[in-house]
Amino acid sequence: MPRFFFHVRCRGETLSYDDLGLDFPDTMTAHNEAVRAARDLDGVFVTWGRNPHDCTMEVENAAGELVFSVTFAAVLNGQAKPFDPYS
């Protein structure tokens, strides 16, 4: 099963670097987790003194290659949603 690493960056600065990663069966499942995590992290930005709209979650594979990125602004504005394979 592929491993994905979820990093949070704001304006080029790394706020959170995932060095453990998570296993997901495919990129779609990893994307759905990234969207859910971005929603969940919204409140954490207050404690960091950051505006989440300036941040991005970058997801890499085990080779360190960027697979995709999700902006917190898109998630929090409802523009980025989990994929629903049944819709």
C-alpha cells in the first residue's frame, strides 16, 4: 500500500513536516484525508497565530515527490471537497 506524507506550509515556510506518513490504498483516499485534515486543523492555526487561508497541505509519496497539494483556502471556502466515487 502506498505511503503518503502530509506537510503543512505557509508562504513557503514549513509549519509541520510529516516524517512518518500514512498508508492509503490510492491517491483519491489520500486526497480525501488531506481535505478532512485541513478542515480539522482550522482551529489549530489560531494557536499558531496564522491565517489558514495562507497555507497549503502538500502531499508527497515515499520517493519525496509532490503528489498533490490542497490549499486551506479552497477547503475552508468549500471549493475543495473529498471525492465521492458514488456521486
